[in-house]
Amino acid sequence: MANKQETMLENYDYHLPPELIAQEPLSERDRSRLMLIRRETGAREHRFFYELPWLLKKGDVLVINDTRVIPARLSGCREDTGGKIELLLLEELEATGELERWRAMVKPGKRFNRGIRLRLSPQVAAEQVTAEVEGKDEEGNAIIRFELKGRTLRECLPFMGNMPLPPYIKEQIKDPESYQTVYSSKEGSVAAPTAGFHFTEELFRELEQKGVEIVSLTLHVGPGTFLPVKTRDIREHHMHREYFMLPGQTSRAINRAREEGRRVIAVGTTTCRVLESMAREDGTVVPAEKWTDLFIYPGFRFRVIDGLLTNFHLPRSTLLMLVAAFAGRGLILDAYREAVENKYRFYSFGDATLII
């Protein structure tokens, strides 16, 4: 159970100079820095990500999230006023023939009422794609009906959408693939599982040669991962649900490792949430295809993972709270202060931590 200090939002703050927020990826993914954090002693080591095969053990199970980001940010205008609008697609609700319904976040969101018709960017208009607002859901997101002519919206997205980069990244990236992991395969996310950015095919080969077992699951990242916490008592925060698939092959590999006393290392907070969502009391997991709104903060009892590979996260974020739950709030904030002193790169394109 969390103590009162651990439930207060202001206790998840830290000072970060703006120049330490990474604005672009490194040209070589595995050359990022890696802070090794040992939970039991609090000791920290400054390493590089390419050293990961030497930091893991033979028999460790590394679990990755193979989701792929879609170019989900759409621009256009209202047909009635010509006012500019921006949509962030969140979830496909229905696809029947030439009509598709999606849940979306809208900017600007005020006076965005039922019946308003939209025309998206000029190249999309040439494809005769228009849309209409059907209403809002209980969380204030818009329900948008797209009117398509012989194509699905997903087929249109490559030439009508932009990568949904976080607001702290100020410029569009030159190569959209740099906002994908090298193993991304299942489309559906509106933000990347950024802990996986540091891997390369060569690094995977070295891990396999070491005897590390690599398995995958899918969680399509949605607003549940990145929306800010606005309640002073973090226990009152509502976590939006996200869709995931935990395959039988992956669950069997994890369960064998648990039975044999081998470690399970989650690559990213999204992977961690899937595993802990499906945990039995003994730390084994069951395969599933469903939704999770699991909010992990201090006081949570981890049943599955023995290690967490993740990036440096925003102050006051649910991601920082999850990491604090795993390693201890005091230890994590001390580690973040040390990272600032040593000029680590922060957030999506930044450096990584390995907590074991």
C-alpha cells in the first residue's frame, strides 16, 4: 500500500533543463547511454546500450512490445467556417463498406459538436475523403465518421497523416521509421513504445548468442500511456484503456522461466502493464486478447517482472509512477537527479535505464 507521500502528485516532480530533452534520435540506436539501477542496493552504473548482452544473464527472458505506430495525426478544416482542425486518431470503432467510425482527440476541442462536417488536408480532399462528427464519448473524445471512396482509412493514412510526435519534440522527424522500433509489426499505436528504440538487429543477435530468450506481445499505445495526471491524489487518476494481445507462445516462455527461477525483463512500461495485468498469484501469466486500464503506482505488488528496461520519463507522469513503484520513489528520483548531472538525454528519443 502506498503511503501518503507516494500518493501526492507534487512528489513526482524533478528539475530538468530543457536542453536535455532529446529532439531527434541518435544515428546509431544502440549508442545511447544506459543507466543500470540495482533495486536492492540502490547502486547505479553508467553504461551504453550496446553493453546490454553483458548486463543480462543466460536464460533471461526479454519481453518486447511489437506494436507499430500509425500516422494518426490528421489536419484539415471545418466545412462551415473553414477553421483549421487537427485530429489524433485513437481507436477504430467500426468499418463497414465505405464508412468508418473512429474515436479521436480534437484540437481545438471546444464547440466541436455533432453534425459538424470536416474536410481533411488538400491531398486527402482529392481522394474525396470527408468526415462528420457524430458526438462525443464519456471521456470527451470525438466520434468521427469518415466517408471513404474505395479505400480504407488505414490505406489513406500514409499520404494524409503525420507521425503523432509528443509535444516536446518541436520538429517533424526526417525519417518516420526513426519513430518505430526495428521490430514493429502490428499497426495500431498513436505513440511509440520508446524503450525499444535502442535495439538493433545486430544487438538482438548478440543477445540470442548470449542465451537470452526474446519473446513478444502487443499493446497498442493510446492516451492511457501519455495523458497527464491532473488529480493531486494520484489514486483518483482515471487510466484510459488500451488494447493488448498476449500470445500463448509468450505466456508459455514466461511461465517456464518463472518455474525455473529465470528472470523476466520487460522492455518498456507498456510491456510491464500487459504482463502484470494478466498475472496469477504465483507470477505466471495467461494468454489473452483484451483491454487493460491498469494503473501502477507505489504500493503495487509486482508478480511477473524481475527487471524493467525503460527510458527517462516526464515529471508527474503515470510512467514515472510505474517506475517508482518498481524501484522505489526515492531511488528513482535520486537516479534522475544523477542523470541530469551527467547530462543524459531524456524522453522518447533519449537514453535508457535498466532496473534489475
